[in-house]
Amino acid sequence: MKNNKFTLLILGVVAVTGFWISWVSLNPSDEKAMATFVSVNELINNKINKRIKLGGLVKDGSIVISETNQLECNFVLKEGSSELYVKYGRTRPDLFKDGAEVIVAGQYNNGIFYADELQTKCASRYEGDLRNESSYNLTEVLQ
Amino acid sequence: MTPIAGGVALSLAFGFGLLAVLTLLFYNKYQDQRLFLVGQRLALGVSFFIFLATFILSYQLIISNFDVDYVARYTSIETPTIYKISALWAGQSGSLLFWLFILSIFSTITILQNQHKHHELMPWVIISLTVTQIFFLILTNYVTNPFQPTEADFIVANGNGLNPLLQNITMAIHPPTLYLGYVGFSVPFAFAFSALVNRDTSPLWIQSIRRWTLVAWLFLSMGIILGGWWAYQELGWGGYWAWDPVENASFMPWLTATAFIHSIIIQEKKDMLRLWNMALIILTFTLCIFGTFLTRSGVMSSVHSFTESSLGPIFLFFVFFIMIVSFGIMYTRLDVLKSPRKIESFTSRESGFLFNNMVFVVLCFAVFWGTLFPVISEAVRGTKITVGAPFFNQINTPIGLILLALTGIGPLLAWRRTGSKSLIRNFTFPLVMCVIAVILFFLVGFKGYVVVSFSLCVFVTSAIMTEFYKGIRARKNKFNESLHLALMKIVSKNRSRYGGYIVHLGIVLMFIGFTGHAFDREKEFSLQVGQVDHVAGYEFELLKLTESERPNHYAWISELKVTDHQGTFITNLYPEKRVYFHRNPDINRRQPHSELDIYSTLNKDIYSIFSSIDNDNKTAFLKIMVNPLVRWVWVGGYILVFGTLIALWPRKEK
């Protein structure tokens, strides 16, 4: 058998794959498949209507859990000096607390960010909290 | 004193490494045997000092010497000894040292094993391994040194401690398993690289690295499966795979390595695909380093505020260094990499292997594309677009199914070409079974990919059965053996082949498990004692809410009675909400944790999470998931390991 038939075939496979990957990249089936990552500042300054993702720290003391439904909570997300009011109504990850690093995904509307996804920095990364490389959280310190 | 010795050992290792490489380069120029011996011993010295450094760090961890920054950061006096040791790979600098430690074990074994073998190849093999060591030595010496003293102007009485949630035996063995896999590929790579430099195309070195490759592959596979298992049991999002960048980082080299394991068979048997194999092993090794980079540099998960690290640029440099040097040399050796023989027909096992290889690489590229999509989109369009699991599932499902189909088709094809008669003979049974399966699954009401996947599982299983049947029948006819004996004989006479089929069977079972994901159901709701809610045809009644104080945590336990829609009792589930360090006056140091309870059968898992509790109203907030067929994934994993062990089992020397 001629070798160039195989070359053609390989090129075919490459072409089909290229087409498939770019097609899915442009037409994701699920709205949760993609989200634009923006900073809190960008979000507040340009109204963005599509699904977005943001990262930041939970502002100390800002978590308020609804009296009637424990699942519902709101908190303030801090990124640098910018702040964003976030509402979230599903099971919260265990590591979600004041000062935690979180990523939220959802929609922004009239000053409120409605998150449908809330991730804390994953403990599975098996690494101590190194947010500030030089800080230890030593439990007991002898002077 | 001793921590300083550790630092000195690392520096010495670095120096010895440079000397070893120089000496061996001189040997290549002057061909003086003494230079080779010196180089070899220097290389062994590098490993020796790395062993020493690792033992010193482990010792510091065990005796809790908090003068060492690393020890203070990841352990405390209360940490159980086993987790003090596992803290060796808990943090960044320690895990890089641990990488080096494993590489040094492999390097030492390789050097000692080949003292009287592969004389032409060994100089460059040692150079490649040592250069890799040198790279990691630069990191551990100058960028993130595990022996760095604590930078505090007071005496540290107790350390930070390891996150209690990570004090879990799976989590202690998952990273080293993965590392053994990652690092293991440096040996086949070193041989390939050396063969490339030496213009050696004999199938000899291929044979000697086949075993290494399989061992590394086995560890990588186990590492990946263990990681999924741990996530499923502990993390409480109900899944085992999320296409997280770090998961992808381990999956990409696994894909190219799997392709390599298949295609070296062709080079061994037919001396074809030399160029392709070379490219694959270079790619696999590069992806291993790239994977360590993704895991350790924090580049991918570091969306804005997450940990930035100085490791990134150095790692990227090394990745490009390997690629440019290896592919550069490959380019100058193109003439010898031309295989003397060509594939003769589409319906040959060779072409089956070639197809399988292409699809593996395509899948790897798809994963790579998705993983780097945020970076790519930011570079091209200026906005960072992140992609989630649905994106990966959409792209990879059809590619994975094609691979599954090839798992069945490949073994049915003959070498060189399959005549139309044997084509019909080989394919009739599996195809008929497959068609029956399609009809049955449609009648049951399944749709789309589910039908395709399940039917392909039937097809592949029938094909593997056919292979076993043919082998057994041949022996029975020839030697008149019993079925049992014939089975034992065919497997032991051809371990790599039948071991491979058993691995394929494991993969089929895993695919059944993956397909079950299409039927997952979940619901979040709140219950007061005595109330009932329904999920996927099951009824959940909250019987009791109890509290309990235990040594290092406080727990709220909800007792759920699960019955099916006919009212038959299934099980009681006891998910817990815990707070670790509940006595700590600093509320931020208290650590909430949801301890799941899973009722697992081959048919489905009922997965319960106690999200939160409202103490005033005695209300439990629960998340319940019904995940069909998950257990098949773990069973498939066991079978995969079993099959690989058969393929690896050495023959008795005659």
C-alpha cells in the first residue's frame, strides 16, 4: 500500500480534530462550560451580562447566613481595594470562612453578584496556606 | 547543626552533578574508559547526597525541629509520626526534594543495573538523568530550599501542623504514587535520548525500557485513580474527576505514555514508527515536567490572587530546554529514524496501533487546549475565559469513545493485513453482540452517548473474550488440557499480551462507571427530625440529630433512613458535620468539615452530605446525590493494576 494514503489519513484526523475542538470552543453546549474571568473592578466599571468568574478574599466579618434558610448566604468579596456584594444559595464548601480565598461564578445584576458556583482554594492541593509566604500561623509562640 | 548538613548535602549533590556531566562529556570526546568510570561514580555520588538530604529532612520532621522553616510550616508536635513523614511531600520545597529522591533511586538502579550492559548508551543516559537532577537541585538549592531556617526572632515552640483533613492515608500515599509515575518516565526518556544521540536504532534498548515504562505507567495510573478516589470520599462534591488543571497535568502524560506503550510494541516487533516513538517519549517526559510545573507553580489555579511563585519561569525554561534539545537532535537524526518498513494495509494491527496512537495524542491535545484555554484566550482576545468540566466532557466524550472502540478492534486485526475471510470470522461475534446491545439499550430507553458507550463496552468485552477463547481452544486442541490449565498457560506464555487484554477489560469497566455519570441526580434540601424528602425515587427520612464531642472535634450527626419507592428499607446513612479544634478560642482556627456517608453498591452510590445545621430549629441541611455505577470505576482500577502486574511479571529464567 502506498504510504501517502496514510499521510492523507493522518492529515484527515488532524483536520477533523482541529475542526471539532474549535467548534466546541466556539459553541459550548452547556452555559457552565465557559466563563469570562474578570476582576471586581472590571465588573463594576463595565456592565457585563454574560456568565463571569471572579476571584478574591472573603472580607472579614462579612458572611451573613440567612435566618430562615441556612443554605442562603451573602458576603463581600474583596480583590485589592475593590469590593463586591455576593449572594449564594447552595451548599458551602467547608473551607469557606472569613479571609478564605474563593472563586465565584455567576451573573452580575444591579450591584449584586448572584453566584451559582463557589469554590474555595482546594485543600487537595496539599499545601499549607501560603497566601503570605512569610507568615506562619504558629499556635504557640514563646518570646 | 544537622539541618545545615542537609543544605551542604544538596550543594554537594549539585557540584557532583556538574562534575559528572562534564566528565562524561569529556569521555564522549576522548573515549577514555577511566573517565566513564569517574563520571558514573560521580553520578552515583549525586544520588547519594540527595538520599542523605532526604533522610536529614525526614529526621528533622520526625524530631520536630522547628528551627527549620519547612518543619514548622507543615508539622506540629501533635502530628502523628506517619504524617510527619508524609509532610515530606506536603509542601513545595519538600516535594521537590522528594521528586529528586525518587529520581535518584531510579537513577541509581539504572546505573547499577547497566554496569555491564548498553555500553554505548550509558554515558548519555547518565548525562540525561543527571541534568534532570541538576535542574531540580538548582530549585532546591537556590529557589526554594527545604532546609531554610525559620525566619523568626523568637523560638518556635510548635509548628503550624498539617491540615487535619489531609491526615488521611490515601492522601499520604497518593502524591508519592503519582510522583513515582512522573519521575519513572525520566528513565525511558534518558534511554531514548541517548539512542538518539548515538544514532542507535536497534530494538535492544526498546526492550530494556519497556519494563521501566510499564512500571512508571502503572504508578501514574494508580496515582490518578487514588486521587479520584480520595476526592470522591473526602471532598464532598460527589465526583471523582473535575478536569481541574492539576488533574489534567497528570492525565496528559498518562495519555502519551499509554500511546507509547502501544507503539513500542510495533517497534519491537516490526521496527516501525521509530520517529513517532521518539517523539512520544520526549513528549511524555516533557509533559511530566510540565505537570510538575502546573502543580507546583500555581500558574493555573492562580487566578489573580492565588499563590504566585518564583518557580514558574524556571520550570518553563526547563520544559522548553528539553523540547528544543530533544527535538533539535531528533531533527538532525531524521535519516536514521526512517523505519525500513512501511505499514502495508489499513486492516493490519499496525494500522490499528497507529490509529490508537493518533487518537491518544488528539485526546492529549484536547486536554492541553482546555487546560491552557484561559491563558490562550487571554493572549489572543485579551479576556481570560475559563472552561469547566462540561467543556472537557463535550470535547472528550466522542474522542474517548473512539478509543474505546479501537480497544476492541485492534486485537482482532492480524499483523501486516487481515484477509477478508478472517476479518469476517474475527468480527462476527463481537459485532453481533454489539448490535444486540444497541437494540436492547434503545428498548430500555437509553439515548445518545449512553447507548454508544454501553454498546462499545459490550463489543470490546466480546472481542477480548474471543481472543481468550481462541487461545484456550488452540491449546485444548493441541495439548488436550483442561480449561483452567489452558487459561493459565496462554496467559503465562504471553504475559504482555494477555496482561494487556486484562488492562483493557479494566478500562471497559471504568467506561461503564463513567457512563453512569449521565444518570447522576442530586438535590439539596432541609429536614427537621421526622420529615421526609425524595431524590431519584428514594425516600430520605431524618430519624435523629445527635451531637458528640470527640478528641479533636465536635460532631453533629444526622441519622437518615433511606427507603426505595416501594417502601423497602435500603440503609441508614450517618453524614456528619464536624468542627475540628472546636476548643480553639480563635474562631478562625476552628475548621468545619463535612464527613460524608456513602452507601455504595455496584448498581449505584447514595452519597449524603450534611451541609449545615440550624441548632435553633433542629434542622439539618443536606445534599444527597444518587450516582449510578461509580463503583465500576474503582473495580476497573483494580483490574487495570492486576493486568499490568501480569504484563510485568518476569519470566522464569531458563
